[in-house]
Amino acid sequence: MSRLGSFWPRVATAGLTLAATLLLCFALAQFTPGDAFTALELDPTVPAAALAHWRALYLPQENWGLRFAHWVGDAAHGQLGYSIEYHRSVASLLRQRIPASFELIILGLGLAWGAGLLLALIPAWLGESGRRRFERRLGWVLHALAAVLTALPLGVLAIGALLLAPLAWLPTDAQPSPWLPASVLALAFLPTVYFQAAQALAQVRSRPFLLQGRAAGFGPARLLLRHALPNTSDVLVPVASLTLTQALVELVILEPLLGWPGIGQLSIQAAQSKDLPVLSALVLLSGLLAISANILSDAVQTRLHPQLRARAA
């Protein structure tokens, strides 16, 4: 049995979970009071006949299970429905919002991983250079700072960033800058990356091939960058997949607080207006991205570690 063949049970499980989540989304929308036109009932300028017409047009009175089945059939053909709140197709709305969120995730996670790996490598470099006392002291300080960051909720980090950030980084309607939300996202994931990288490096440094490298006279930089760090991929690659998936969740908090026009802000607005087509499409998009990240993580691990293919054969 090939390693790729072992992916299919995981893909099937993830697909069933995604389908159950979408089904629950439709069920909750059915049994939650109100709909996308409820707020208009308070507007005396909107005739009751117009509301009835709009509901019949956009919210057909059918069983929620049938609505779910119809939506799945349309989604399979690329038709994600029509947003009542934004008066446009959901697909075009997502095409507008997805690039902004992807820019934020790529920049934020790039900063987190770059800084986290660097902070994990510096104490290890001191240790390989024979400065074990400085390695322990710096490691203690970095662990304490990372623990403090871990204890701070994302909302607190975002509010603190608004108070302390340079004026040029503050969000504006004309041209929002990605650096402020990306920096907050990076701070949120920096402790995870640092802790995992530091622990993985500590384990790798005790392996025989590193001892042989020291005996052969390899310098600290060569030992760490060419031998130790590449052998932490079995730990860090799955962590990278998890941080990508978690970042999609964090956008729901981060984007509305910092005024970033992505899918996180869109999900809050859609929930407030009970825009079911938009919510369903966002659940589908998030689920597909999470499944893709997990499959890519397995594929990268298999590529970097051929023994996994032999073990699965």
C-alpha cells in the first residue's frame, strides 16, 4: 500500500466532518429566529408586500435539508449562491476578499516562523560555540517572554498594537496597511513556533550524527543550519499545517478589530446579517483549506523522510 493510498481514509473523514459542519450550519439557520430581512421589518419605509416578495425570491420556504441538498448541488458546479446583504454573487464576493486574507496570513505566518526559528537557533548556536551558561540564561529569558505572549489573548494584542503602532500602520479606509494586523498575527503564533523549534532542536542535537559532526570539527552554523534544522521537519512541518489552519480562525477576531477587509471580517458581517449563502461558502472554504493543509503536510513529510513510504508499503 502506498503512502498516498493511506491519505484517503483521512480525506474521507475530513470530508464527512466538513459535510456535517455544513449541515449543522443550515440547521442552525433554520431554527434560529429571524432571517436576512428581519432588520428591514423595523423600517417603516419598506412595505410589507416588498418584504414578502423578497423572502419568496431569496428565501424559499422549503425544508432545510432540501435547501442544503440544493446548495451542495449548486456548489459542486461552482455556484455558491447570492448574498442578500451585499447584492452580489457569493463567488465574486469571495474573490474580492480572499486575496486580502491570504496576504495577511502569508505575511503574518512568515514573520512568526522567521522570528521563531531565529530565536530558537540563537541559544543553540551559543551552546554549540561552547557558551553553555549564556545558552541557559538566554533560553530561560526567551521561554519566559514566550510564555507571557502565550497568555495574552489575540484581542488584547490587537488593542495594544492599535495603541502602540506607528501612525503609518494604523488602518484607514483609503489604503489599509497589512503590517499592523500581520504583526499581531505574528506575535500570536511566535510562541508556538519558538517552543516547538527549540524543543525539536534540543532533541536533534543529542543524536549521534550531530556528535559525529562535532567530532569532525564542523562549525556551529554548519551543524545547526545544514544538519540539525533540516532534521526537525518531522516536528515542524505538522506544526506549520496547524498554524495555517488556526490562522484562518484567528482572522475572525483580528480582521474586524483592525479593519482589515478579508474573509474574517466578512464572516462576522454575514453572521450579524444572517447571510446564509456567505456563511456556508466560508465554512466550505475554511474546511477545504484545512484539508489541503493536512494533505500537503503529509506529502512534504513523505518527501523529506522516505522511510515513511517504506513503513506504509
